[in-house]
Amino acid sequence: MTRHFNFCSGPAMLPTAVLERAQQEMLDYQGKGLSVMEMSHRSSDFMAIAERAEADLRELLAVPDNYSVLFMQGGATMQFAGVPLNLLGNGGTGNYLDTGIWSQKAIREAEHLDSAHVVASASDNRYTAAPAPADLSLSDDAAYLHYCENETIGGLQMDYVPDTGVPLVCDMSSSILSKPIDITRYGVIYAGAQKNIGPAGIVIVIVRNDLLERARRETPTLLKWKAFADNGSMLNTPATYAWYLSGLVFDWLKGQGGVEAMARINARKAAKLYEAIDASGFYGNPIAPANRSQMNIPFMLADEALNPVFLNEAEEAGLLNLKGHRSVGGMRASIYNAMPEAGVDRLIEFMRDFEQRHG
Ligand code: PMP
């Protein structure tokens, strides 16, 4: 068995130890004679799995008691619609910071409700730097401010938490659990699972309880945060196996020293990859240093004609899925929690060798 280093932006690499445990428990979960996949979501065994996962996530992120943690479906994309539907019931306008493609997708969903005001856009600098805090211009009737903490495609990460006096809503799909965060600064945090949480199929929503009463009437039940909060995220059949696997990841994270330990390793991994890019003269990354993503690192080759050669040779070297998003081109290395530092070291070695041979 060989497990390669997988740099996919999502679904992303999972810790081998987690997959091994799932494998061990696959046919017969803890002597119960059935797989987690085959359990009723209302069985006491599954309820224990679900509650444990939530408790571990709360512990990892220090989620205060006045916040609900919801396990929903439809991905982060569904929450692009869920945010305005759940927060604009009392009127007001959805305010949005635009730092890239995922921000824009969120904005588009609010536009469907005729309620999107863009407070600032990184388009002014071709999405290479986050707008400064002083440049955020909120509408008078702002119901919330939405932003994307880490733009997975562009590789732009925020270097500050906006502080504007209105509830802050954050898409943390590609950076949740990569470092400690102060939950109390946020009204709502949501994140698709398939990067730093677990397999695809779940989106986690962390919402301050006083914001649960603001849903628009037409909000579908399966998008209504309050309905999920009131029913332990068991309104209908949840993505049980993805929930269980997410729980295994949380358990693994605790064993690694939690998000503080992850933040140290992630900072080291990202710093050495950016250093290698900057030192080369052959590879380039256009993002302003303060906004360089710790999780998704796009890089261009000096000669674009070499892109397919790079990708082929990388794959042969066991370095998978380095192709950049089609809208950006070049390469992108996604280095979430489950990417070992050895994977980044191997990539850097490969990049140096490739440059020597082709540069
Ligand atoms: N937001 C961000 C920052 C993302 O990276 C992604 C997925 N790559 C999404 C939202 C959409 O997530 P999903 O595919 O789970 O709907």
C-alpha cells in the first residue's frame, strides 16, 4: 500500500491514522455487529458518535455555550443562500467583502434576494491583497458583514478580523481548525467539511443563539439554522458516515495537540514553501505577503508551456493534484492539517530539482 502526498484543494487528504481507524471499525463498529453506515441516525450508538463529535469540535475551537453547532448538508455553497435567508428576516441588507471567487459566489446568492452591498473589493488590486479595514464601507442598514477568511482558489487569506459593530459572518471552509480563532468575534461561522474537517457531505455552521430568530419566512426548513439547533441537527437523515469520520478527525486533532499545535506546524509548512517559491526566480506567487494563504498556495512557472510536464513528473514522484484552478492557471498546493510536513519538504525538493532540469 502506498499513500501519496495529495495536494488537492478538496476533497483533501485525510490523516492516515483516521482512515485506518475507520477501516478497523468498518464492518463491525465496536462489537455492535454493524457498520456506522448501517446504523439508524436515531440509535443510541449513533447519537453517542454525533454528540462526541460536537463536543470535541467545541473543545477544539473553544466554542462558548451561547453558540449552536450545526451539522448540515448542501456544502458551504448552500450556506451562501442560508446566510441571507437566516439573517434578513427583520430587514436590512447583507454586506459583503469581496476577496475572490468564493466571496463572489456568496454575494450572488444574496443578490437573488436583492440584498447585497459590497463593502470593499480586492478587485482594485486584482485580488492580490485584502482591502484595508478603513476601506470597508458598510451600508447604513447592514444586517451583517460576510467575508471569506481564506480564498481557496486565489490563495488570499485575511490578515485581520473585521470589526464593524454588525454581526460578522465568515466562510471558513478552507481554514477552519488550522489555527485558534476567537469565536466570540463572530455571529456565524460556516465551513464545508472536505478540507480540514472530514469527507465531503457535511457543512458545519457555528451560530450565536441570538441570531437564530432572524430567518425570513420563506426559508426552507432544511436551511433554517433554528430548526437544526432545536433538533440536534437531526431534522432528517444526516450524513451519518461523514459525521462519524469528522469525529475521528476531531479526535485525531486533539491527539496532535489541537489547533494551537496545528497552527505552529501550518505556519512552518507554508513559510518554507513560500520561501522556496520566492528564492527560485522560476516560480512565482502574486499575493501580498500579509495575505498569503497558509492553506492554499498557488504558484506559477516562469514558462507556462512546462505546466503539463511539471504535473506529470510530480505525479510520478507521488505528488498529486497540484494543478491550479482553471481560473488562475499554474499550480496550487493545498496543505491542510492532514498534509504532513514531509509532504511539503518533498514538494520543495521536487520543485528545486525540476527547476534545475528545466529552468
Ligand atoms: N467556500 C470556500 C472558501 C471553498 O473553498 C469552497 C469549496 N472549495 C466552498 C465555499 C464551497 O464548498 P462546497 O463545495 O462544500 O459547497
